[in-house]
Amino acid sequence: MTRPRRSLLFMPGSNPRALEKGRNLPADGLILDLEDSVAPDAKANAREQIAQTIAAKSFGKREILIRVNGLDTPWWGDDLAMARRAQPDGILVPKVSSVGDLKTIADRLDALGADPEVKVWAMIETARAVLHAEELAAASRDVNKRLLGFVFGPNDVSRETRIRMLPGRAAMIPMITHCILATRAHGLEILDGPYSDFSNPDGFAVECAQARDLGFDGKTLIHPGQIDACNAIFTPPAEDVAEARKIIAAFELPENAARGAIQLNGKMVERLHADMARRTIAIADAIAAMGH
């Protein structure tokens, strides 16, 4: 199933007002957070808030992920136990650096009896994770690992590597493209990390467009005010969708059924363009079905 993931908004699990607001936001998905945005003494209450919020089943077609605490903390086991009961669409795990980390998460979910449809998303936030991105992505071939995608975490990568986060992210592009190649080689999704300066809409728009052009499926967000711009940038333009439909229609003509390439509007169009067109149409149709 093609699912739009243009915008996934982080929401603190300890803030019931924010969770309530999430029911009406036009984001494609919500990440209910138990990690960075929740203080240690508030984590137990945040688990309960998230469980009750998901149980209400009032998020419509939005994808719901729970970000648990890292495997190096004392909280992740309780987080997973709650997630097993709540049954979100997926679990976002911070600072995944090895296939062993993925196995630890998957084994615990299996031991808890979690629904196999609950998928795992790995946050790529360490130098080791970037270096071993292909190995991590390859783990998705084992369905028991539950791995569905990556979220690239530029801020944590910057902290660990000392690569400065500058406008344009030029120094980080080799790492980003390495992770994108790893996901595409194994049929996974990949989301860009958040843009922290939510008071700078122009800078956000530039980084969103860069993320789209680099091949990300969407972007994680930290402020509701970023949703509309993000959705607009990651939505295929109407003219691209119309062109995609023309390409598909042309290849479906009886005289073109066996051809690997055809001429269309003065251009040479190959079967690979038809594959790209199908993806464009599928995303556009899935966005329309969201009904935001």
C-alpha cells in the first residue's frame, strides 16, 4: 500500500492538550513522543496519556507512531509494553546503531505478543548507524525484524560527528545520500529529521525542498505551523500528475504494449518513466484519500 508520509509531527506524550489538538491537524502522521520531550518523572504518565489517546481511535487516517526511549535507558521496556497494548502503526526507536539493536526491539515485541503489523522505524542518529546504514536496511529482509524505514536525525549526527549544521547541509549530504541509497536498495521508507528553527519559515521551506529533491519520502516536524508548507512541498504538482497519467495511458495503447520506449509530446519516454509515473499517481491518489 502506498501511504503518504509528507509530514510526521512530533507531539509530547505528556501534553494532553497537544495530543487532543493532533486529532485535527493536517499532518499525514503523528509521532507521540516518550523520549526527548518528556521529563524522566513524567514518562509513566505520558505512557498512560498516549495509550488512552490511541485507544480513542480519533486520528482518522493519520499514521500513528510512538517514539520510545533508547535501549540505553531504563524506560524502553515499559514503553514497548504500553505500545503492545496501544497498537500504533509503528514504533520509532532512537539511536539504533546495529542490527543487534533491531533484534533486541523485535524480540521484545514478539515476547510481548505485539501484533506483527506494528512496524519498527529506526532513527539514524549516530556515526555508527550512518556507516552501517546498508547493513541495517538489509535487516528488513527478515520480516521478524519488523523494519519499515529510517528517520535521519541530523541534529544528533551533528552532535556526535561535530559536523556543523549550516544552511544547505552541504557537509551532511554525503551521509544523507548514503542512507537514502541504503533504504532504496532494500525497499524501505526514509524521512528527514526536523528543522529546529520553526520561526524561520523561509529556511524551513528551503530545507523541505532539498529533502524532497534528495529523495526523502517526507519530513518529521516539531511545530504544527510547519505542516502546511511541508505538505505542499512534498505533494506532486498537478501538472506532474497529469503528465504521469498521460504516460501510463500511452503505454496502455495496444500498439505500445510490447514497446520499451515510445515518443510522447516530442520526447522519448521509456518503461522506467512509466514506473515513476505509477509512483507519482499512487502518491497523489493516496494524498487525496487522506481528505485533509
